[in-house]
Amino acid sequence: HRGWLDFLNDYPIAKRGTLTLNDRNGAIITRTLNDEQWAGKRSSSGYWDRTIGKAEGVFQSVGLEGQRFYSAFSRSEQAGWVLGTGVPRDEAEAGLSVPTTLLGLGIATAIVVASLLALFLGRRVADTVTALANYAKSMAKPNRPTRSAPLSIVEAETVRMALDEAAVQLDARERSVNEALEREARSRAAAEQANEAKDQF
């Protein structure tokens, strides 16, 4: 009995936790918590009944002293003995509270950052689209601009450059048409002058 207790005590466990070794019938061979009181007695039915017919398992139970445990056990295939551990629920949950809080804060921070980023990008896109729309409208005016400031979004800048190129081509076409009209007007005036001179002759 003492050898088994010394063996179990070599394993680190929670301060108010326990390691319990049961024989195949549920009798306690040794227990790291209050061994003198419980050695030779049966484990609580709430614990032992959860181990029957199983090789291992994890569950919540009430310890022999009345404390609430997170329990886990493993059964030896050869002897049928069961080694179980119990960790006080309040200690386990307290240990989880800090990581859970940090995780929650991390998620909340990520949501805030994502929201701010979405707001920033949304405003940037809206401003760029507005600038592009205003530039497109200005192209229909007689004194339309031939250049505008580059836009910050690549796709919008591509459209702006296409509008600039279209404006250049449109200006060239207008100049060509105006020049043709001027030539036609000069030719017509020259023809009229020739006709007048012919009539006078």
C-alpha cells in the first residue's frame, strides 16, 4: 500500500486534487488525498459507476470529501485496476478564466480593428468613386480638363487614364473636324469669288 502511495505522490497534481488507484471492484488501494481515511473503502458511486465497462473517460463528479471534480480515469487491461485523477472544478475554471478573458479581448480587438479598417476602406472607395464620377461628368463640358490627379485605387485610376486618353482622342478629332470645316469654308469662299469674277468678266 505504501509503495503505491509513494508512486502516486511522485506525480504533480493540483493542490486540492487527487490521484486514486482502485482495484477491479472499486475498492480504493491508495489515494493521494486523505489516504488514511479512505484506503480500503469503496469510491463514491458517482465516480465508480462512470468507469464500469470503460477503458477510459472524462467526466464531472463529486469527491469523497464533497468537492466538485473534473475527473479522468484509465483502466488497466491486465489487472482491471483503475487509476483516476480529480481536479477541483473551481481551480480548473479559475485557471481557464484568464486565457478565456484574453481570448475574448483578442476577438473584440480584432472586430474593432476590422470595423475601423472596413470604415476606412469604405470611405476611401466612396471618395475615389465620387472623384471619378465628377471627372467623368466634367468631360462633357466645353472646357473639360485634359488631366486630373491620380486616384488611389488602381482600378479607378485605370478608368481615369482611359478617360484621359479618350479626351485626348476626342480633342484631336474635334481639331480635325474644325480644320476640315475651315478648309471647306475657304474653298467655298474661293469658289464664290471665282464665280463672281467670272460673272463680272
